[in-house]
Amino acid sequence: MKPYQAFRLSRKFNIEKIYSVHYFEYSKSFSYKGEKHPFWELVYVDRGQVSVIADKKSYILSQGTAIFHMPDEYHNIRSCGDFANTVIISFDCNDNAMEFFKSKILTFDESEKTAISIIVDEASKAFSEPMNLVVQSSLKKRRGAPFACEQVIKNFIEYLLISLVRNNKGPTRAKYEIPFTGSALKASEIEEYLGQKISSSITLDEICSKFYCSKSYLKTFFKKSTGQSVIRYFNSLKIEEAKKLISNGDKSFTEISQQLGFGAIHYFSRMFKDYTNMTPTEYAKSVRSRGIL
């Protein structure tokens, strides 16, 4: 009689580490500042609708749909003018099968909804932190947690991933991408935001993250609305403020440059001349000669 031989089970997904399990209830005005990190993040909409940014593009997710953010992909989320609930699970997984989840938005069936419900329930028993903490740097094991709840979390995340691959052809994110219209975005709101940031530097990416739009749309929309590019408008605000500070006469050019986020005095002087056709020194003299000081 031949000895028994074990059959080694193959695996497609292996989850060894998780970073967070959240259940958020968003107000109508909720908006997150955005982030990126070197691990996967699943965002599942349990109620309502949310707007998400992933890789500088905007999408609308409705109840029962989910997006997977890839490692080091910038992402952001906000509610769409009504209350919304989401489940967010962050985890490590370097298996090749995770390629399936890149650039897709998926719809959950009933078994997958049950799986995510079990994950949330087990996490609430396993860890001591509230599940609605926006910033959660680490999970802490709860004293007296039920037997093997961490393994249940692991098994059901792996089951969820397998089920999603089996059951979904996975439409690409492009199906859910939303272009912004003039009614959704107002130039006055952008102008107000830029005015609040006058003492710092800012990038188009930051503005797009704040207002949930693509860079190409922002550039076209703002130029059409104001006649200027976004950066040109922002710098003009800085220069106008610099002219006021120079007129006051109580700060050096270096102090003004630092206060307005220009950094090096040479850069400030170059920008000032570009916008006024005078150096800061020439402008200061011209102001004095007109008796404004």
C-alpha cells in the first residue's frame, strides 16, 4: 500500500497585514484632504453616493460599488451633497492576482456584501479603536477579543478578493469617470481658495484635489471664466499683496518674499518685475515719489 501523499494547496491571495478597517458615516458636507500610501485600499459604498479621486481623475460611486486604490496612488473622497456610509479596508498584498483590481470599479453581489459585513464585525471585536477614526496610524488588539477573529478577517478578505475576480469582468474606471460642468465648479470658489493660500505656494494638483476635477478641465474652465491661467491669477494676487506690503514700508523685500511664499529674494524680484515691469526697488521709489507713503 502506497503511503498517503499530501496535496499542497495553491493560493492566489495571501493577506498577512492590514492597516485599517473603517466604517464611516459621512455628513452632507464631508470632504477629506487626500492621501497616498504604499499599500492597497478598498473603498466600498454601503449607503448613498460618494465622489472619489484616484490618479487625478474623479468618479462617482453608488451604494454597492467599490474601488481599489493601488499602492502609492493619490486618492480622495467626499460626500455628494447627502449622507453616505463607506467601508474602507487597507492591507498589504503583493500577489500577482492583484493586477485584476487596477483601474477598475466593481459591483458587489450579496455574498460579497456579506463578506465585507463579517470583516467589519470581526474587526470591531478584534481591535480597540473606534472604526470612524479619520486618522488611524495603527491598530491595537482588543483585550478579550474572540478566538481567531484576526484569522477570520484574513480569510474573508481573501475570499472577497477571489469572489470579485470570479464574478466580475470588471469595467474600467472610465465608465464611472465624471467630467465637471460649470454648474458644479465656480471660478469664484477657486478665487476665494487661492486668496486664502496667498502666503504659501500651491500646485494645480492641490487645487484639483480640493475641487475634484482634472487638471485639463481646471485649466480650460478657469481660463474661460477669468481670462487668466490659474497660476497666473494666483501669482497676480501675490504681487498685489506685495505692492501693499512695500507701500507700508515696514518690511524688507526678503521678509515680504518669505511672507508670500516666494522663497528666494531673487525669484520674488524676477516675478515682481514680470508682473509690474518694475523691480521691487523701482516700485518702492515710484510709490514714494507719488507721495503715497
